[in-house]
Amino acid sequence: MAQKILVLGGGFAGMYAANQVKRRLGAKADVEVISRDNYFVFQPLLPEVAAGSIAPLHAVSPLRELLRGVFVRKARVESVDFERKIVTVFQGVQRRPTEVPYDHLVVALGQEVDLSRMPGLTDHALTMKTLEDARRLRAHVIERLEHAEITQLPDVKRGALTFTVIGGGFSGIETVGEMKELIDRSLRFYPNVDPGEVRVVVLEFAHRILGEMPEKLADYAHRTLARRGIEIQTGVGVASATGTQLVTTAGEVIDTRTIVATIGNAPSPIVLRLDLPIEKGKIAVDRTMRVTGRDDVWSLGDCAMIPMKDNASARGDFAPPTAQFAVREARQVAENIAASLEGKPLSPFVYASQGALASLGARRGVAEVRGMQFTGFSAWLLWRMYYLAFLPGIATRARVLINWILDGLSPRSVVHLRAETPRDIRHHQYRAGDRVYERGNRADGVYTVIEGALEVRRMNKDGTETTRNIGPGDHFGERILFGETRRGATVRALEDSRVMVIHEEAFLNLAEGFAPLQSYFSDYLRETHGLDWTPSRPGRKNAAQ
Ligand SMILES: Cc1cc2nc3c(=O)[nH]c(=O)nc-3n(C[C@H](O)[C@H](O)[C@H](O)COP(=O)(O)OP(=O)(O)OC[C@H]3O[C@@H](n4cnc5c(N)ncnc54)[C@H](O)[C@@H]3O)c2cc1C
């Protein structure tokens, strides 16, 4: 009977592993991939998606197209029962728990981003890991340019035109290079923005950028980016962030509306929940990629700690978290699964990096291939050729190539497609003195104070002003519930504070369906404003009489 090989994750490691197992075992294996998305993301191209040189749909490939002969289940992995050899997933619209059995399990769930160690970063930084992240960043940059073009307020313009990227590794440098190209090529459409007003900053905590590359290439990258007006601060990290400012570990306060974090790779919560041995936040495997203590569970890619030598202990003794390695690991894990089914000895994973390439945007790059170093246009061209060849599937390759040709022949589009609807609930960090909102601003939701202290100043109808100080547990901005579209008060932080904003529609839905909340606000609004209130969602009749 065919053996069931179940692969968790449809990224570089999972997708290539599933294909290789099927290719090696054919009808002897029943291969299934479980992935929360039904497409494969080619992450090295994400900075180009963010910069608009490649359309989002063209940087991804449907897993069903890439995985011929493999069953694809779009579902979220929830847990694994290793004794019963069952994976439980949530699938479908109802998110029903479904049990999927296996004979051999391959865990390739990648990593996630955790920015919680730096105050404010989780709430205010954009990340660069998924297709949605790249789309969001492009929309965000265009939105900032639109705002800078029309604002009359110099402070607001400065914040809108200051773009910060945290992390000077591959993804940080490629992201900043591409983002600067997008800005430079878009400025011709924004006559009120002078190129000298744009500030782009990279913060790297180490003493140099591109730590994985030879120093000579990293120096070249540094000089090239600096020449293009990108300010690189090395030995500097982030101390804290708000929606309008970033404070560096060097003490500089940067007014910025754009913080892109390319740092903070962390184990995904599901990997930690699996009850597998964990080493430095990754699944501990032996040199054959078999999970320590389990004969039928394998792990590879970014979520696995794969030793490249016996008694590995230093960082360099383990396989690095790169696509290049994940693809090679996939081949080896497939070979070892086949060997294990046939009762043959397993082989350790052995691979030497073939080099590294980074695009710096604006047709410049750095590359080291088999010991040879390239810089400038030739390195950039090499980068493009390498990744074109590396892309899975002829259709994806053709689409990316066409995108690149069109991008070379035409200006960058500054169409602003809204990347998302407003989040129902979001958190905001404020530093002492920051304005939360001003009288007359558009009202967007109801606020509650989580930490800190704030001052609410309201202008009364008789021209007098009322001031009240509020703290954790208090709320403000509830006048939106009367259908008011503008703020009637000015709120500012008296000390470093954190607030939660519940978007108007989400709040009204919540109040309508959650009786204690409705009853609390009905009483509160009757006492404070003398109004009878019942929740009514926007578009319906006015709620307060
Ligand atoms: C911006 C950027 C640029 C990069 N550039 C390069 C480069 O130039 N060269 C290079 O070699 N490497 C590069 N990398 C690194 C490379 O992309 C990763 O090492 C590689 O993607 C790791 O593959 P993986 O399969 O382990 O993880 P991933 O590709 O992250 O795949 C994880 C998979 O697991 C799925 N998943 C996760 N949780 C669940 C769940 N609960 N249920 C179901 N499915 C789940 C995901 O949907 C995904 O399919 C870059 C990374 C980034 C972010």
C-alpha cells in the first residue's frame, strides 16, 4: 500500500520536498501538502513587488500548478498527535477541525515575525515576509507621497517623506534599495515634493550591512546606497516607535510615518506548540533532518535547526535560513524518506553555499558566485538572471520577465490600490506630548487607554474649555456613536501611553451583539450626555435620540 507522506507548509522547503518525494517514490507514495495559502511565494522577489516592478499576482505561483500528482489541502495546521499519527487542521469557511493521517510527516512551516521586544514596533511597523506585506508597503509609500503633495503642515510633510527600514541584512537592503527607486521614479508625478525633502534611513545594529557577504561587497553596497541618498546608520537599532516617530538606540528621534521592520524572525507559535524538541527556537533535527527522537517526523527550511557537522554548536555549523539551502534540504529529505521506507541507510545533509546575491535597486547589485565577486550593473543582471532561472514554473518565469521588460520601458505606476480595509481593532503607542487627535479631525473609532495618561480638552458651545485627564481603563472618542464624523476634542499623551482603537463599525457590531457592552454604553451616554442610545450600524437610522 502507498505510504502517506504529509508535508506541512507550501514554501520553498515544503513545496520542493513534496515534489521531490513524489518524483522519487511515484505510486509508492501518497503525498499531501497542507498550506494556509494555495500559492507559493517567491520571497526574494517581495521587495520588487513592494516597489511595483512586479505585479503581486506575478510573483506567486499556484501550488496546484507546481505540485502535479500531489494532493493540496488549503488549511491551517492546528496540532499533531504523534502517537496516533494524525494532524488536525482547520479548513473551509466554518474552520472545521479535520484529522489528516500520515505515515511520515515533514514539518516545513517556516518562521514568523515577532517585534514585541521593541515597544511600539508591533503596532506601527510594516513587515516584509508575505505577499500582503509587499502590497501593503507599496500602497503605504504611495499614500505618503500623496499626503506630502497636499499637506500644508511642514511637520506632517517631513514625517510623510521620511522612510525608515530596520535591518541591514539581505531583505532590509533589498527593500530599501527598491523602495528608494519607487520613490525616485514616482516623484515626477508629485510637483510639490522636492527630492531633497525625502529622507530614507536604514538602521543596522551590527557594525556593517550585509553581514552574510564579504566585507568588500558590503562596502560597495553601502557606498552605492549612500550615493543614492540612502542614509545608513550602523551600530544603531530601534529603542521604540510610535505612529509618528522612531527613537533609535543612539537617541535620535526620527519623525516618520513609515517604519519597515525586516528583523525579528521568530518561531511560529504552531511550531512551538507541536511538542517537538526545540533548539534556539527551531525544531531540533539530526544531520539527516530527522526530528530528534522520532523516526517518522522530518523537518527542514527556516523552522529547522539542521546541523551541518557532528557536534555542531556555533551559528555557522547549522544550515542558514535561506531559500537556496531550503531547496537543497528538500532534495536530501526526500532521498532520506525514500531510503527509510526501503530500509536503506540515511545520508546527512551536505551543501556548500554557491554564493550570495543582493539587488540594490536602480540597476545595481552585489554578488559573490563560486568565489567570484561582481558589483554594479553586472551583479544586478546576474541577480535577475539567477532568480529568473530559480523561479518555479515556466508560466511564472514568463510573467516576471514581462513585468521586468515593461518596467524598464515605462514609468512606475503610482496608482494607489487600498491594500486593506481598516483593522477592526488596533493599538497605538504615543510618547509624552504626542497628539492622539485634534478637534476637527475625522472620527474613526472608540478609544480605550491601556497604559499611560492622556489629556482630553474639549471646547464647549459657550466658548469655555473643559479638560479631563484619563488613564488605564478609561475611554474616549465615544461621540462617534452619535453619528458625529469629526472630533470635538483634542487628546494628547501626558506620558508614554498605549491605547486601543476599536473601529466604529466593529464597535457597533460588538455592542449590538454583546449585551453587557451595550448596556454599559447606554448607561454611560445617558449619564454623561443625557442621550438614549442603542447601537445601530452605519447606513441605518441615527442611533441616538
Ligand atoms: C524579503 C525576503 C527576501 C529574501 N531573499 C532571499 C534571497 O535572496 N535568497 C535566499 O536564498 N533566501 C532569501 N530569503 C529567505 C527565504 O525566502 C527563506 O529562507 C525561505 O522562504 C524559507 O522557506 P520555508 O519553506 O522554510 O519557509 P516559508 O517559505 O516561509 O514557508 C512556510 C510555509 O508554511 C505555511 N504555513 C505556516 N504556518 C502554517 C499553518 N499554521 N498552517 C498551514 N500552513 C502554514 C506558509 O503558508 C508557507 O507556505 C528571503 C526572505 C525574505 C522574507
